[in-house]
Amino acid sequence: MSEETVLRVDGVSKSFGPVDVIANVSFSVSSGSVVAVIGPNGSGKTTLLRTLVGDLRPTDGVVSYEGPDTDRTIGYLPQQPTFRAGFTAAETLAFYSSLLDGGDPEALLDRVGLVDAADRNVENLSGGMRQLLGIAQATVGDPPLVVLDEPASGLDPNMSEHVFETAARMAGEKRTVLISSHDMALVEETADDVLVLNRGTVAASGTLEELYSRFETDSLRGVLNAIVGETDRVEVVGGNR
Ligand code: ADP
């Protein structure tokens, strides 16, 4: 398996006014993998992903795309994708494809299993179908890196699993998927590497096995509990707040 780096994140911080949301985050993403970003609510996952895809400018540090040179380097599914009303699923993808010379909308719909909904207006899609359309949209033009922010959130368990697996399945030789999620079971099933954020910093990262062994547990829930417990103890000892 190739170990080429597709994205390098070096000392990235992001503040909104006086509020430091992420601080000095560094990691690199290997091509062909599924990388999950996990962490408690408010730990900075969305802010980090938005910074990686260029939607936000870092206050400090550098994000470098190091993958193959293509028209579209990074595809992105925001937490709440919006689609223009009045268009069908197929028309929506055809529109994005035409901007990027990005391939056949039918093939994009097929990639996420939405062929049967091709002629349905976007406002009539179910929540899960919207997420699948958003995933397809993020892959228009075949970007080597696809960043998906909580694609499975707010869906019933079956749909959530289906959407997450569809997203993870897109990782392959030439495509890396970086995905945030709060569903530990889905991450355990699909992720090659995991980045754990806590209060805007990288609390731990590695393969599932590496994390389990380091925190002497057999689940990501155990890893998160250990990390959140650790910082709470530090705060009490430090006496601030
Ligand atoms: P997560 O995705 O892990 O839940 P977020 O990145 O959404 O975390 O948010 C992390 C923190 O940053 C939260 O406390 C949130 O209120 C704050 N935050 C996010 N966006 C902004 C913004 N535009 N202005 C001010 N604070 C923000």
C-alpha cells in the first residue's frame, strides 16, 4: 500500500476574534486511506476541516496539499450541504460536473447508489439521500482528497451506516477520505487512521490498534474517555476555571 502524503498540516491554528478554536495542529494524511477525525462536541472538528479545505484561512500555520496535480484537488461535503431548489439530483450533479469537466452525472449517482432518485427534486430527497448527493458532489472531478464533515449525523442508524460506508468505500488507491464523525462504531469499522481532537488540539492520533494499545482499551469510546478524563484532571490540578 502506498504511503504517499496527500495533505500536510503544520502548526495550524484558527481563532475567531479572541477565541482560539484550534491551536497548533499538525498531522499528515497518507494517500489511499480513510482518516477519521473524532472528538467531543465543540472540540474544533468542523473548524479544522473548513481550514483544511480552504473555506477558512488559518490564523497561523500551513496546510499543504501534496497529492497529484489535478483540476480539483480537494472535494468537500460541509456539515449542512445546500442544494439549489428546483433541480433534480441528476441536474445538480450535471451542473457541478459542467463547471469542472467532471464526468458523467449518471456514474456519480451510481457511485453513491442514487440512480433511482436521479429525477427527484433535491428538496424531496430524504436526509440520507441528501447526504449521498453531497458525497457525490464532493467527488465531482475526482479529487484525490475528499473531506466529509459528519456525513452520517442526524440519520437513523441504518441510513447512517449506509452513508458512512458509502463514504468510506470511496477511499482507494487514488482517493483519500477524511471524515469527521461522532459515531464511534462506524469509525471503528472503517477508519485506517484516527485523529482525536480535544479542545482544539490533537490529543492523540494513529491506527485503531495504536490508540487501543496506548490507552489500554479496546474501543474508541475508551480512548475518548481516557483523553477527556486526562484533561479534566489537568484542569483541576491547574486550578484554572
Ligand atoms: P466541533 O465540530 O468539534 O463540534 P466546531 O469546530 O464546530 O467543533 O466548534 C469549535 C468551537 O469553535 C465551538 O466552541 C464553537 O462555538 C466555536 N466556533 C466555531 N465557529 C465559530 C465562529 N465562526 N465564530 C466564533 N466561534 C466559533
